[in-house]
Amino acid sequence: MKKGILTLLLGVFLASGLSAQTSPKRYFVLLADKANSPFSVNKPEQFLSRRAIERRQKQNIPVTERDLPVNPAYLSAIRQAGAMVWFPSRWANGVLIQADEATLAKVRALPFVKGLERDRALANARTAYTVSPSAAVTNPSARKLGETEGPLSYGLSATQITQLGVDKMHQQGFRGEGMLVCILDAGFRNANTVPYLQHLFQENRIVGTYDFVQKESSVYEDDSHGLAVLSVMAGYSESQLIGPAYKASYLLLRTEDASGETPVEEANWLFGAEYADSTGADVLNSSLGYTTFEDAALNHTYNDLNGKTSLATRAANWASEAGMLVVVSAGNEGAGRWKYVSVPADSPQVLAIGAVNAAGNRASFSSVGPTADNRIKPDLAAMGLGTVLGSPGGSITTGNGTSFASPLVAALAAGFWQAFPRLTAKQVAESLRRSGSQYGTPDNSLGFGIPDFGRAAAFASDSFSLVVFPNPFTDNDRLTVLWNEVSTTEAMDVTLTNERGQILMRQRYPADRLANLSLTPLSLSPGLYYLTLKSEKNQRTVKILKH
């Protein structure tokens, strides 16, 4: 496969036509504002699913202006100028259009247009495709925790499973039930027919599909790279292949055109991530990365690896800030001239995954760090040399690449988050980093090393059993308290003291208020304080910082 593939509420606005001029190209138009928008942050149900809203609420993430859809009036004006509208972007406040130079000039003259991404075309024109309705999005089915199916026979996939402690995760009854995982890739050829994925379809756990390359809902006739990725995560073939999150639900999105490499695929990555957000995905896996393009003038440089420059990296940052855990391949350039991670693996908010062999040693092709701003990358590593996976013909085979290490960690994360549902995405990421085999001595070859479910669970149980957020806080914040060790049948005393031990607040809360305990805004001077929670059986104290 060539290049960048590293081995609801979609908001799709249809085009009204295209100018008859010659040589149309595709441009990502950046808009100046969201003025006079018919959408409101106070009514997120207008553009986010209930599941997406609940994911944000659980993590105390507000809906902001960045989440508002592009102003429909702006899109209408762009069409009236003669451009074909492909997809708008909420987060970037932009729109991918197809236009010739004369039409582009009309679009750029519109008063609300700020400019162009990269100040030039991202790709040549494509044929306009008919848009089919995407698959309906439903809440994934869930199995009761602890409901086991007996010992699993991992067969050929045993090494990649046990290397991450996933066998222990499964033994405890966590297989991804109730979690929604989005995969951005180049296609999922025959995923709907191969035997090792039939359980997903029989149990209605493919909750949505969309192809951003062709503007259609089907993703099963294109490239097979995404099929391999999905098989690593969710495949189930007794004594051959069992994925870490074979009981999760999945959203399959095609954002990559395997026939070429243009920056428009980074725009597709953004559109896919927004779709995942609006659908309510918990974990997003992308075994894609970008360094060079067909037009060498558009190639990324090492200085672009600063966590904020490329469109795909900015999209990954926004996806993480929306409360999704984003896991990406580090890249396969470790033995080449480039050698560094690709974008969006340079994002400071994603888990970038390198590749190791069965013995836990780095695969020579696995891309390395540091980033241009001297951050450690990759973050973690998993088996990417000889990874057991499924083929489009239905057989079980093996493959090489960080493409297959990334979904192993993403699927581990899905099961781990299922086991610790009160954690935020950032806390899940921190738990996995802390569980790395070389957490104490991280490097730019394997980052913090190979994660392990047992070690991550131990860290989370000790560090995140009591969670107070936001922390640090301001006068405008209501502090929310989550304490795993307290049952909803116990009353709890809450005491706030300063560094000198003076009691500033003491209040008793009845059991029926502990499920979602919030403290009213506290008028305090900036500084360090101690919040003590005491029930009949337990007592914990946490430091909180006032800004």
C-alpha cells in the first residue's frame, strides 16, 4: 500500500453545481466567524447525539462555539458563488470546496471568508458522488460486567494479547462491552462477509459507516487496510485470532484514498473525527499518517512536528479536547531518511504507538521521536511485527507495521475504560502511559514502553479512586467529586482546609447526593487547599489548587 497509511449528525452538505470553467481543484476555505448562527451551545442536541453530550458531561467538558456547525447561510453563499461544497468542519470553521480559479476568486471575495488552508489547493478535482444515507447510529449493546464465556483460546494471537495483559482484562469480564470505537482508515473490504467479524454484524455492533473519499455510506468495497485494523481490535476466530475489544461497538469511516497521497486526506481525517465526536465515540483509532505528498511542495517538514501545525494534528487535538481517547500509529519510517513520527502522531494529546516484536524489542521500521518541540514520541508500543490479523479472503494471517500496533492499544484502552468508567479520556491515557514497561526511563524509540492492563488498573485504582474536577479551579467553577470507594448508601462529610489547617468549610452530604456530588462555587484566595472526604468506612484527602 502506498504512503500515508501506516501499515446522526454528519452535517454533509450536498453540492448545487460546479462552474463550467476548466481545471477545478479542491480547497479548504477558512471562515472568519460563526456570527448569527442558528445553533446554540445551550442546545447541543441540535448537532450532537445524546451519547456525545453524555460523554462530555461525564468529563466536565463544556460545549463551546468551536463545536457549533458552520453557519448554513455561509454555505449557501459559497454554493451561489458556483463552488461545489464537499464537507464543512465545525472545529476548523471551514469548508472543503471544489472550484476552478474564477469561482475560487468569487468565494474568496465573500466577506466572511478568511483564507485558505495552506493558501493553495489541497488536491485536484474528483467526480461528485451521490450521497447515500449513513447507517443509523444507536447505543451499543452492553453485556453485564463479569459475565464470562469461559476460558478463551487465543491461539495464534496469544502473544499480542498477553504482551498487553489483555488476557487478564478478559478474565475480569472486560471485553469492550458498551464502548464505541471509531476507526479512520482507507477501507474495510469484505468486513461484512469475513467469518471472523460476523459476530459484530449479528449483534448489530457496527453502528455506522461513511466514506469521506467517495461521499457514500458503504465502506466494504475499498481498500482492505481498515479491515486488517478492525480484525486486530475485534476479530473472533477461536484458537486463531481474538481481539482485545471483540465485544465493543464500532464506527467505520473511510478517510484515506489509497490510490494517492494529497493533503485533502488530512481534511478528511478532520471530518471523520468530527463525525466520531458527534456520534459519541469513546475511542478513536487511526492507523494513518502523513509526511510527503504527490506534490512535493506540500510535504511536511520536521519543524511541522510541533503538535499544532498540520491540519490532521490540529484535528487530533480538537478530538481529544472533546473527550475522545485518540490512538494513532507512530509511523513506519524508522529505518528511512525521515525516521521520525508522522502527523498526527506528533499531537501532544494522542497516544502515538510504536511497534515491537514478540520479544518486546523495537521493530526497525518503527518511527521515532522526538517531536520538533522536543517531546517524547512515540508514547507507547505494542506488537507490530508479525501481528496476527484477518485477510479480506477470510483467512487468518500476519502483518507488519505500526498500523497494527495502534489498534491493539486502542482496543486495550476500550476494555480498560470499560473497567474504569469514571475516568476521563486524559486519565485513561495517563494510566496507560504509567503502565508502560519503561515508564521510569522513557525514550524516543518506544516512549514509555509496552502498556499492561494490570499495571494500568493498579495505577488507576490508587490514583483516580477519588477524582475532583476541575482541578485547578476558579471562582466560577463548581467542583465535582467522584469517589469510587464510597457507596450510595453511605453519608459523607466534606471538609475544606487551607495550608495552615484552618477549616474553611464543613458539610455533610446524604447518600442520595453522592452519585454526582457538586460543590457550589467557593470564594477563596488563590492557593493550595485540602479537600477531605470521610464516610463511615473510608477517608481520603486530595489537594486542590485555586487559580
